[in-house]
Amino acid sequence: MSQLLPVTWQHKHTTQPARFLYTSKYNAQHWVPREALVYMSNLLNEISKRRNLERAWHKIKRHADSSGVDDVTVGAFGKRLHTEIIRIGSLLRSRRYTFNKLRGHTVPKKSGPKRRPIRVSTVSDAVVMKAIELELNTQLGKHYKLDNGVSFGFLEGKQVKDAVERIRQLYAEGNGWVYVADIQDFFETVDTPSLLEDMVFPYLSDSSVNDLIERALTLDIGNREELRKRYQRQSNEVNIDKLFPPDVTGIPQGGTLSPLLANVYLNRLDLRMIKEGFAMVRYADDVTVMCKTEEEARRADRVVRKVLEKELLLTVHKTGEPGSSKSAIAPFEKFHEPILGISFRANKNAPEKTQIYPSLEVFQRHIKALQDFCRTPPHPDLLRNLQYLQAKTRGWAASYYFTDYSPKYYRPVDGSMLAAVRSIMARYGFYPKEELAEKDLAKMGISTYSQSFQSLKDKKKKKLTASTPS
């Protein structure tokens, strides 16, 4: 049996001796096993501090109804935040914290009928993982130059918008050829032992969180049977065991730690491309290189493959023509495949006037989501369903406000929005005498995709104008 020692938690300004000093406004005495003592200097104690766990909580970006396999939503967790933070911190310090299994679900891939596996942790686990990620970011940032001018994904202050604008800028500067490298199943094929043992653990101040990190990356999903039944009912040819292998490999897509670890793993590619003088734009595992000539694009292909395939043991899809291969080289004005969900309409004669729009696949995905809404509304009451529709248009505006506008692209999705509102109103016995128009939606406090887009775009423009010195 473990020998128990009295451990006093005291305020940091106290001068009384203590075996274990913890920064807290409370004084409390606890009995803990000798091997469970965690000293002030180590990483585990740092992430378990209340202020760091609360900071992690506020950094988590999830919808209030989002939950893991334990069905505890973000909203419910937030209502008892104080209690939960104390509980989590105590379990971490005593090394008794255990992760739950993940909730698996799938989303459509950017193109084609295939599905992308996403793994969602419980809210409690997300807080712990975020606290770890924040501390790792500080420690690994001392060794790796993650914000290096070519990487745009999952970095503080960087968005898809910045990557897209950089591509447009590079084209305007005379880089008329594009090379796009598509990594096959990146997250699932990362060499995790090499990532952790060679790239992460050696640069941490101590090993106190190593075990937590390893366990966080090897969690299986806990709703496998539920997913099987769901796709059997839908007669959908989705192999759940292939999408979510029981033997977990790589780093989990959708995991809290995965974005940082992906940037660390691909940092070698960033530095090599910078050294070779290539104008690369990388967002997570999406690699785009803007080049002045076809020859330069071919050379970029060789360098990227050498780093990714020979050094990092990844697989890059065969390079071919746009549309026939996921990796491609082409003049930019002839490249019509979406990059980061954005379609570029390059203007060869006036590159600075190149227009950008959400891709056709993105529009079609939203139209399908609205059609699915008409068949199966997500909520039991009219008000919440209308709020759901409004959230869809606002989410669209937040994602694409920086793109250009064309009525011909927005007309179909706006029509689907009007149909969805008519459908949900009819379901609850409200039959408008005439066809609903956009002005009728405005009276209900609902905007079409076009209206939400234009409204946020105008607000951003006014804000930018106001902040620009005259």
C-alpha cells in the first residue's frame, strides 16, 4: 500500500514550510500517495493549474450543443465550470486522469462521394488536451519556427483567408504556374513514434505529460455500433471499420492536439521549401506552390516528394493534369480545381483582379444540407429550427466574407434556403398565402446566404476603413 503523506496547499505568499506549495487562494489539506506528488516545476503541474485549465476552456471553439460519447454538452459543462475545473486539476495532479473514448462521425470530403472520419472528444478531455496543446505550443515554439511565412493552418491570427490572399498575391507578382500536392491520408499515416520520440519529447522541459500525450493519440471511438446501424439504414456504402480502424494509427483528424502536431511534423517541409526559394502556401496538409515557370513547378514537385515520401514516410498522389489527378501542375488561369475550398478565376491580363469564390462543391454541400433539413429537421420545435437555419447563413458569411460575390453562384443556395423556411413553417401548420420572398425572411429575422454574406462583408469593409489612417 502506498505511504500517505500530509500535503498542504498554501497561498504563494506564505512563509510557512510545506512539502508541496501550490498557488491557490484556498488553504486545504489533502492526503496523496508519495508517487503522486507533482512538483511546481514540471509540465503536468503547469497544465493542471486552474488558470491554465480555464484558459484552455475559453480557447475551445465548439457549438453549445456539441458533446462527446458521454453526452455532456459544452453548454452543460460551462454551467458547472468551476466544479469541473477543480475536479480535472485534482485528477491531473494525482495522475489519475483518464481519457474517454471518442465520438466518431463523418463529413463529406472536398470532392467526390467519399467521407472523411472525424473524432470528437468529450468536453472534459478537450479542455485537458487544449491545456496540453497551449503549453506544448510555448515549449516547441522555442525550437520550431512554426509561424514561418509559408504555413497558415492552425496558427494564432492566421485563417484560410490569409492563405487564399497569399496565393492571389503570389499570382499577381508573376507566379503564373501552380503545383498542388495532395498527401494521401495524411493524418492516418503520420509516423507517430518518430513524431513523438524525435520531434516532440526531446524539446519538452520534462517528461511528465508524455504518457498523457501518447494516450490522447491512441483513443478509439466509442460509438462504432451506432455508426454501423446508421449507415446500414441509409444504405450507404461506408465501411466504418475502414474509416475508423480499431488499431489506431497516426494522429486523429479533429483531435485537439492534431493541428499543432501536424505543423510540427511538416515543419521540415516548410524549412526546405524556404531554403530552396519556393513560394509555398501550406494550410495543414494542403500544399500549394506558386511558380514562375513549368520547369520550376516540376522541380518543386521533386523537392516536395523527397521530403514527404523519403524523409517523412508519407505518400503523395501521382502528379498529373488538373481534374484527373489530386496532385497537379498547370498554368494558374487553367487551374479550375478548388484550393482550400476556394475557386480562383485567374485573370492573365490583369492578375491583380483575380476573383475568388466558394467552390461549386461547397455550394452543393450547403444545398444538400438544406434539402436534408427539409426531410429531417434537427429540432422538435419551429423556433429552434429557424434559429438553426439562421446559424447556417451566419456561419457561411463568417467563412467566406472575404470572397467575391456573383448572383449566379448564390441564386441556387438562396432558393434552397427559402424552400427550407417554407418547408419547416408548413410542418408546423403555417402556410403563407403567397410565395416567401427574401423580404419576408427579413421580417422573421432570417437572412438568405446572399444577405448574410453582403452584411458581414460591408461590416468588415467599414471596420477596415475606420481603422485606416486618413
